[in-house]
Amino acid sequence: MMKRILSAMIFLLLIASMGLHFWEIRKIREFSETFTVQAAIEVKRTSLMVVYQEVLKNMAKDIEELRKRDNESLELKWEAEAK
């Protein structure tokens, strides 16, 4: 009788242990999927920041060119008025 109870207890512990292992594996997969999604989001965010930086650089260059043109045209007007 004692052997049967001991065998049943070992069998139940084995089943419980397997259940915990499957639960852990499922949780690890969920975390892996979450980290994969977060990594993809981070890559896209970094790419957008690079594009944004390039746009700002180009806008700064365009504004600087416009300022130079305006300064040159103002200088030409002043020179013409001075003569």
C-alpha cells in the first residue's frame, strides 16, 4: 500500500514539475516576443530620428542660403541707393 502511495506521489510531482516547465517555457516565449517587438520599435524610432536629423540639416542649409541671398540683395540695394 505504501509503495502505491509513494508511486502516486512521485507521479503527481512529475506531472506538476512538467506543468511548471511548460508554463516557464510559455512565459519565456512571451518575453522573447515582447523583446522582439520592442527591438523593432527601437530600430524604427532610431531610423525616424536619423531622417528627422537629416531634414533639420537640410532646412538649416536652406535657411542659411535664403539669409545669404537676402543679405546680398540688401547689400546690392544699399549700394545702388548710395550711388
